[in-house]
Amino acid sequence: MRNPPRIAILGAGIMGCSAALFFSRKGIEVSIFDMAEQPFSAASRWNEGKIHLGCLYSADPSLSTADHVIPGGLRFRPLIEELIGTSLAPAITSEDDLFFCHRKSVTSASEMKTYMEKVVERVRSHPDAARYLADASESRVHQLSSSELAGFTSSPDIVAGFRVPERSVDTNWVAERFIPAMGAEKLIQQFMGTRVVAARPAEMGINGTWKIETSAGIFGPYDYVINSLWQGRLAIDRTAGLEPTGVWSNRYRQSLFLRTAEPVHTPCAVIATGPFGDIKNYNGRDFYLSWYPDGLCVDSPDISPPEPHLASKNAEDISNSILNHLQALLPWVAQIREQAERSTLEGGWVFAAGQGALSDRKSTLHRRSDYGTTKFGNYISIDTGKYSTAPALAQALVENII
């Protein structure tokens, strides 16, 4: 193997780009492949940007999901700031999230409170608690009183509310800083608009060099191939000889990204836990709004799932339905709606090691602890897990290889 090694990365989302930047800054040459025309064009740009500490996963009372996501969530800010070379502060939501317990939640309000208190206790005692998006070293869960809850909603479907120390980042803002950071690195070759078809050993079996087959031809040899794709990762794994195991779901989700003409002062809210929705207010004018059933276009266990049918004529109907569902539960959504200057329905593929309906407490999608790296010789497949955990996972991967 040459020293330094030559690396191929498949997928130019937050995982692939974070790994590419970490490698290049250690003097390692990297080739990154993606079928999009530029990095951060799919799910890494079009998501809510929640930097998870585990509060959403109250249907996993084992706390294994929380234990898995907390370290990466707490280190997200310093790692991203290192990668993009600027403060993340302008992209961070200004207040802690409100979690509203829906009447049809898969966990009761009391279960949710007990669970979140255990999660926040873990956060508070973690050595990196002060490094979160906002200092979480003294954080607590606050259950809203009856009068406080009534100030946010009169819906009988909302049975309780909690303020928890989780926040989000504006993923479009982050994407717009990653793209020039990638372009500034001379050791990163970007092969954009290039669909990866297969990864195969070039010589000496899986522990030797590898070649990448793409729509633009064959590239390589590479000392390591890192498959960080969300769309089609398992299909490429299979060409490499790594047979997928377990259960999984490939979901294509859309959400509403909206900008208002004037600032609107509303909270960031999550309606939990199940197939509901959430609202992110990034800066008073830029918002993310989702209602899970409206935005779910594809939910498939296939290795190569069908492409979503994204009819533009339905975009307005879906957008209105998202707003109607949220406004029925949280009337102040009307303020956002009335001030809307422009909006777009966007999304991308999301991979999860689990299956089932989110309305079912037994669905394995309520646990997100089964993600990470799978090594097959010098071929490495990565289940990123969450947007929030990608930078820490990328850093660990690079340190293990170099």
C-alpha cells in the first residue's frame, strides 16, 4: 500500500464531505463521487438539522439510542466549525425545543417525561456537555404547566409539553459553507454528476486495491473505498461482495422550507412520538415544517428502492396539507403561513436500520443505535445514522485508517 494511501469516497453528503476534509487536511489524496452536480444536494441539505441528543426516542427505554447519539451530537458544533472554518452560531436555533406529546403518541406523557429526564441527565454529566450548540451542562427538562401549555395550543390532541435542551441548525446555511471548503482543498478531486455503479477489488482480493465503476468510466486503483451513500449504498455493497444483513428501510421524505417576508417569533416544536411533525425556526424568517405522512413518498425495504414520483402539480397540495396538519395542533403556525414570502418542497433519501410504521411502538425505527461502519477488507460501508452524528463518525473513521 502506498504511503499516504489513496482514498475513494462514495457520496458527497455530510458524511462523505466531512471524511474528505479530514483526510485531505492530513495530506491524504481523496476522490469523491456523487451523481448530484454539487455536494450537499440531497438529504444533507434538505433536512431539519436537529442535532440529536436522544430526546425523540422515548420508545427506546433502554436508552441505547440516546447513548449512541449523545457523543456525536455534543461534538457536532466544534467539528463542523473546524471543517468549515467559521462559527456555527448564525445557523443555530435560538431557543431549546418544545416537545409536545400527541394523544396518539406511542409513549405516554409520563413515560416521555421519565425517559427525557434520564437522557438529559446523561447529557448533563457528559464531559462535552458545554460543547453542544448551546451549553447543556446545567440542562433540565421542564414540563409545561397547564397554563403554559394552553399558551401554545388548545388542541385536545396535545396532552403535554416539555422544554428540552435540544436545538437545530439551518442545513442550507451549513451546506453553503461546506461547498467552498471542499473546493479549497487541492487534495480533494470531486467527480460530481457521476453515478457509482460498482466497487470491485482490483488486485490481491479485498485486502488489496479497489476500482470504482461509474457512469463516467472506471477509476482507481484506490487503497480504500468508503461507501457513505444513503441512496443505493446496499446495492454498491453487494457489488463489492459485502452482502447486506438485518432489516432496513429506504425512505424518500419531503418537507416544507419556507421564508417569511417579516420576522415571526415562534418556537421550535416537535410533535412526538410517532408519525407526526415538527417546526424549526432558524432565525425568525427561515423555517422548516414537516408532517411525516404528507412528506413520505417512498418507504421500501428493497436494496434498490423505486424512484419517487415527485409531481410538481402536487407540491402545493402537499405543502398546504403540511401546514393544515401543523396549524390544527399549533394555531400559531398561522403566523408563519401569513408571512410566507416563498416556499419550496424538498427532500432526499434516508436510510435506517429498522422497519415498521412509526405509529407502532414495536417498530424498530424507534431505535437508532444500529449504525456505524462495516469493514470488508479495504472496503468500508458506513451507515451514517443521523445528520448530527456524521462529523464525529467521519473523524473516527479517518483516525482509524491513518
